[in-house]
Amino acid sequence: MNISDFLTSIVPFDSAELGDILSCFEKKKFSKNTMLIEQGEICKTLYFIESGIGRSYFLKKDGKEVTQWFFGSGKFMSSVDSFFQQTPSLYYLEIIEDSVVYSISKSKMDELFSKYHKMEHFGRQVSIEMLTKVVNKLNAIQFQTAKERYEYMLEEFPDISHRVALGHIASYLGMTQETLSRIRR
């Protein structure tokens, strides 16, 4: 999904507003395995994935990666708390498939929020959607069986099992790769 369609699917921006908003984004292409931000850095950029896929992950002291979230086409990607609060990120942000991405800086985003009431409304709607998805994931991890968590993930990310390493999926679901393999059979 392109960014223009995404923006107008949430808020009916007129063409002048939309043009001004889009001028604040920069289109970039990233190769697979590109690191956008490392743990401990302040996330100063919000990314919109037009095509491809990314993930956020935490690196434990023992060196094990734990995937926090996947970001596919038509979704924003960021270390959200770091971006909005300008604090060090707990997560790494990585592009895990060749991707076309639009990026916007925190300062440009703040300018748009100040300039357009509709942009504030857009931000609120996207935040509500993201918060709901985080709560749903927490509920899945805490209250569902491994099989139910896998089914939840497939509803959230239908084609992910063909595009992402099983180790990333297992860590996202809070299970071992062996358990994931058993469930998939």
C-alpha cells in the first residue's frame, strides 16, 4: 500500500494538505538485513513500509534475539516510545526483506501535527490501532496456548510464515523453534 492511500484511508485529507504532508516524507530503498536503529540509540525517524518487511527486536544479555514486532506493507515502523519520547530505544529496528520505505523525522512530524488538525486526528487513530494490537499480543502471550498464539500471528500477519525466518517467528510468539515446528505440522 502506498503512503498516500494509507493516509487518506484514515483521514480525508484534501489534495493540498496531502501534497504538503507527503513532501515531508523521503522515499528510500533498503536492502535485506539493513539496521535502521540499534538498541540504546534515540529513534529520530518514523518509517512507513510501502513494500517489504521489517522487525523490532530486543537483544538479551546472553545474545539471544527476541522479536518484539513485525512491520509489513502499509504499516508504520519505529521504536515508538523512543521516537515520541526521544529516549534511548530498547529495540533494534531491522529491515529483513528488500523494502521500499518512506521516512519522516520527529521534528517534521511535530510540525505536521501543529499545522494540521487532521494530522493530529490521523496520529491519534494510528496510535489507537497500534495500542490495540499491542494489547492483543500481550493477551495472546499471557492467556493463549502456543497453537492459539500461532493462529493469532497468522491473522495479524497472513503471509509472514513464508517471508520470515522461523527463529524470528518463534521468538515473537514466545516459544522455541521446536514448538513452532510441531504446531506448523
